[in-house]
Amino acid sequence: MRIYFTPNGVNYGQTISGVSYMRSLPEQRSRALQRIALSGALVLAAAAAVVATPRLAHAADAPAATAAKPAGACPASLNFKFPRLQDEAPQNLCQYAGKVVVVVNTASYCGFTPQYEGLEALYAKYRERGLVVLGFPSNDFSQEPGSSKEIADFCYNTYGVKFPMLGKSHVRGSDVNPMYALLAKQSGTTPKWNFYKYVIDRNGQVVGSYNSLTKPDDKQFVSKIEQLLDGAR
């Protein structure tokens, strides 16, 4: 190895086979700049990869967000799950969104119990047009003491009830089921007796409440149902 002194400092050279090679300062600077440029390129490439990774992750998530169920597809008045009366299978009432719904609290030992027949006839006549009747057995007025199986057998064997019947529950008071709590809040009234009726339109709005004296075949009641089925409010 030989050392050469230049005006700009020390340069290092080497002798191979008796021939002296010396790297000039400009050459050294050029090589240094190349190394710096290469290092900078590698750093930028790594940074780009880090930034790109989250973007790719977000892009992959986009279809899932698009496919998510739109907010408000199920109205609050139907956004509940209850066990089915006959077998306690869970029923999501959101399946009735877009329909006209009659909600009624029922009892087997009441003077209004024969209204089961009228409710079933109403359901059978208008179900294809979008009507559903939901029955909620309740012992809140001390006229439904039986078990779920006893109530289900009574409804089917005595009145041929085929409209959906939900599990026995409270429809008023401190232990009221959540749907009836909302119905009372939206309508401003709670059931005064068995076979009290609430009506929900296709948009999920509670648009009427009818006392026990209103029979399912009452002309004004039926007229209101028909109007709602036709899209009126």
C-alpha cells in the first residue's frame, strides 16, 4: 500500500504487480455519492412498503363494509327476539319489517278469548298482502295461567291459530317485555286488558292502538288495516 499526498488531503493507493493505482478524490466522491443514493433508494422503498401495507389492508376491508346491512333496515319497533310459543325457538321480529303488524296480548280464560278466531281470519285474509298478527300470551290480568305447551295446544286445537305466537311474557308493569315497553312509549298507552291491539305500519311506526272491545272484524279497524296495506298512513 502506498500513501499519496494531494492538495486536498491524503489518498490511498495500492500496487499490483509493480503498478501503482491511486483513487482520485473525484472518483472517491462519486463512489460515495452512489452509495448514499443507493442507501436512500432502499430507505424510500422500505418506507413505501410500510405505507402501502395499511392501504392494501383497508382496500381489502372495503367490500365487507359495503356488504354490511344498512343502518335502519329493521325498525326499532320490530328489532327484538322472542322465543316461539310452541317450541321456544328464537324468533327475530325483524323478519316482519315492511309488513303491517297487529300486536295483541292474549289469554285463554278471558271473555275476549273468542277474538282468537277473528284474528286468525284477519291474518288468513290479508297475509298475502303483507299483514302479520303477533300474539303475546300474558298472565298480567290473571287469565293465562297455563304453560307454553298448554297455551299453544289451546290456541291451535280450539281456534286453529296459525299466526305467530310468542312466548308468555309481561306486557305491562316493571317486568314488561322490551317490545311492549317501546309500544307503550310510542303510543302513549299500555294494555288495559287482554286482547289490546297495537298496529304498526310498513315503515315500522306505531300508528294506532285499540282496546279490547274492538273486534278483529270491526269495520273501522279492518278499513285501517286495508289502508295501511295499500301504503297509506
